[in-house]
Amino acid sequence: FGLVKALVLSHQLGQWAGPILAAPDTHGPLTLLAGAYAFTLRFYLDFAGYSDIAIGLAALFGYEIRENFDNPLVRRNLVQLWQRWHMTLTAWLRRYLFVPLARAIMRRGGPRWDMAALSLAQLGTMLFCGLWHGLGWNFAVWGLLQALGLIWVGIVAPVLGRRLPEPLLRWWRAHPLAHAMSVLLTFNYFALSSVLVVSDLEQGLHLLARLAGA
């Protein structure tokens, strides 16, 4: 399964999406959007495929390695997506960066700084995550966009949600259409922000502008 994901599906998607994203001025918004979707799937299949290969090779020698990806691209919010994306890395980031940063800020600021501490820790953690993938402004901005999305889902949305009518909240939490809408929104946010890692920041922003029809 890992070989098929990484060496067949990921490769073919990359071969198709690469030329499109490299020349955004020659394609319309719908084609660029399809290219962004294909690149995101290629990104996932490449990582997940090589993880599967490692799991399979370890099993041949009697070692058990836990899953590293748990269908992250079909989750209904960005927190759930990142909890199931590259889980060994995210567990390390949570344990050695997010938790120590949040605790340090809380100790200095007291209980009133709880939400600020979580937000600042999230920004610092995901900025590091972005730069871990590559030392460039595009990766830094990508990491900050992931942090902003996580802050929205984990901190801002629950506060705003308490002000909404209870029937609307029940519909959003339980209805299949609401679930499908949230999965689609989450995938689009992740896919469109991940366009920034295709090349440098300037070209990534230009590509996003073309996607918006500019």
C-alpha cells in the first residue's frame, strides 16, 4: 500500500499538478484549484506512503510501529486534521514545544493569560513546524496560517459558538450536511494555504491571487 501511495499515486498527481502550479498565469482559477487539490493529495500520499513502507519493513523484522496518518484530510476541523497528520511529529511538537511554552506564559501572566498563552504557544509551535519543513518565508507563513486556523477552531470558535442559537448549534454538530460542509471548508483551508510551500512566497501569493481571479 505504501509503495502504491508514494511511488504511483503521489508521483502521478505531482506530475500533473506541478506544471499547473509552476505557471499560474497560463491557467484559469478552476484548473489552479484542481492543481492545488492534487498537490495536497500528493503531499499527503507521499508522507503517508513512506510511513506505510516503514511500518511494513519494521513488521518484517518483528517490530510494531504505530500509524502515522489517520485519514487527516477528511476531518471536520483543523484541530482534528493536525491530530491525525504526521502524528509522531505532532506529538513531539505538543510535548516539547506547545505544552512548555503555554505553561511558561501562564506562570508569568496568571489565569487571565490562559487564552493568550494557548494562542502564543500555538503560533510559536506551528511557526517552528513550518520552518522544520523548510527554512524560507513561505514555510514560515504556511506555519503561521496553520496556527491561525488552529486558534480559530480551538479558542475563538467555541467562544463565538456560545452566542449562537441552540438549534443552529445542534444542527451544526449533528447534521450530515453540516459535517460535509465543515470537512470541505477544512480541506480547502489546508489545501489553499499549502500552495505556499510549492515555491517561494512571492509565487505562492501570486498563485493564490490568481485563484481568487485577480
